[in-house]
Amino acid sequence: MSVITLSIDGQPVAVPAGSSLLQAVRAAGIRLPTLCHLDGLSPVGACRLCLVQVEGVSRLLPACASEASEGLQVQTDTPELREYRRMAVELFFAEGNHECAYCVANGDCELQDVAVTVGMDHSRFPYRWPNRSVDASHPLFSLDHNRCILCTRCVRVCDEIEAAHVWDVAERGAHCRIIAGLDQPWGEVDACTHCGKCVDVCPTGALFHKADGTAEKHPDRERAQHLRRARDQHEWQHR
Amino acid sequence: MSFLDLDEFLFDLAEQVEIVFSPVASDIKTYPEGVDLCLVEGAVANADNLELALQVRRRTAVVVSFGDCAVTANVPGLRNLITPGGRDSAMAALQRSYLELADSQAQIPVAPGVVPELLPRVLPLHEVIPVDVYLPGCPPSAARIRACLEPMLRGERPRLEGPEMLRFG
């Protein structure tokens, strides 16, 4: 296996060729905040929280969706990056309706966690207050579009791990939203296997078990990673 | 109520401060001049809230946005969801509650000078006046309130960091 070496915040790191910048950053023992990224799922670079500065590159790069290459000089924690990260989190809160006080994920929410990480005590952007709906047509689960940050983890876990491809992203810009099937009520989509993987990996309270009340959501965000590894290493094969 | 959870610290606090205006802890109706610190809770939902917020800002050195309703508009802000972008949510809310859901004598209450007029949108405090310190939480825990107040009693600005101090909800 060929190895490449690069510098993360001035620290030399060696990672296998083909690693992402995020993997290299983690190999250096540095924690970058992420929302759309989940081990076991393909990277999309949607949330822009893992942005890094690479010497000689004028724009900021999402570490999860950029490949590490020989000799890169990477900065992960500059004032500019900190400012953009906080701005991104403030925009997440301002563009949706995140009333944390009575959310099913209150206290177990990755959006709240990154808000704390970036030191966000309020949003400098005016709230948009979009009029969004709740889909409670599924017998077991519900989808609250008010909480959704469009990380697309549900879309990817359903496609890449469960192979049912129930979820997709529809519309553009401010109207962008997650849809089930061909924009049907979730409960009417035959392809859904009721496996709940999308609910397990959702970083917020957008997808939840119907029985869950305020602060009762207990997701299993490592499930996708376990399933991917078990499959790759043939842990379920009959011997 | 969360403020009362400060327990015996309230005695220490009482020795160091004079409460000059409070809807629950004093019976003074006019917000006085030259106030050092004001903890403002709740979102700005009606004309009275707005007027008081502006008055508080003019007459106060340090304004603290106290709790999620003040910081994010939170539950009162849900009224904004009735209409796209929160525009004219006041009339939509009044119509729904006083006309559509009325059992009898359906009418929207109008009493200028008595019933304050609702603002079109419910707003967090900092969208109305500049705020100096933000204290999130629904409600902020007593420990968080104390961690915010203690530095200010010494004349310093609090630096709230980490999940114990910053988390919403």
C-alpha cells in the first residue's frame, strides 16, 4: 500500500494513498466538526463545516470530499475558517425552524453539538421562518421538514447500505427538501423496508420514531459504519 | 422560575444588587434611568414588548438576552410559521384563534391602549435592539445563570463556552 505524507497544522502525517483530507486530519489527532459526513457513507461535502485551507489553493476545500495528496500544507483552525464555520451553523439555524426546547433530539442533536463547538450563542442572521410540513404517514416513523438540514445522510444510507433508495432531494435553493419515493407520503412508498436506518443516522430531529417525545430520540449513528464494515469483511458469510 | 433555583446565591446577590424593575420581584411600573444590568426574557411579540425593549436599551448599560425565547424567539416564534416567512402572522393567528375556533361571539379583541397590538412577526431580542450578552437555554439552568452573573458582578463580561453554558433547549 502506497503512503503519502502531508502537513496538517504544521504537523507531518502519513496516510494511505486515496485517503480523504478528513481522514488525514483525523490521523493527526485533530477533530473537525462535521454534519453531513458519516463513516460508512460516501462523502458529499454538503454542510461545509469541515472546510480547510490548503496552501496554494485560493478557495476553501471541504476535507471530507477532498483527496489527500503528497506534500499538501493544510490548515484546519485559522480565524477565517472559524468565522466561516460559525457562520455556516448560524445559517443552519436561521434557514429552518429549530425550536430546540421541544425537539425529539434535544440533548442528542449533532446540530446543537456543532453550535456549541463553534461557540454560537445566537444567530446573527434573521430567521427565515419557512412554512414547512411534517410527514406522519409512515406507521413507525415521522419526517419533520422543520428540523431537516439537508445533510442527505438518510438519502445515502438508504441507497448505499439498505439499497432501497426511498429518499431523494427535490427542488432547489430555499425550496430544497427531502422526498420519499416520487414525492409521495412516506407511508405510501412500497420500496421502504421499515428498517429505520435513516432515522438512526439523522443528525437532528428531522427523522424520528413516532413514539418519541421531547428529548427522547436515541439515534445509532454508527450503524451505517458497522453494516458497511461487516459487509466489506464478509462477517456474515457462512463458513 | 429557573432564577429562583439559584437558592442561597440569591442572598449573596441581594447584598450586591438593587432590583429596580421586574415583572415579578418588584411592583414598579416604569423602567428607571441609569440601570447597570437587565436580564430580558421572552421574544418580542407585541407593541408593548417592542416599546419596553427600546426603553431598556436606552436606559441600560448591559443588556442580557436571557433564555431561548429572547435569543431565538423559540416557542412564541412558532406563530411566524403560520404565514410564509412570518409575514403578517399576527392577523392569521388572531383570525384562527378568535374567529375560526370561537364557540360563540366570534370577534377579534380590539382595545387600543389596553390590549397591545401584535407585531407582524415575533422576533428575537437582538433583531430589535443591540444585545451585549446571550444566555441561551430553555430555561438556562441556575448554574448557567450564576456563571453569567458572577463575572458581571465583578465588572467583567462573561465568556460562555461549552455544552454546560451554551446549549439551546
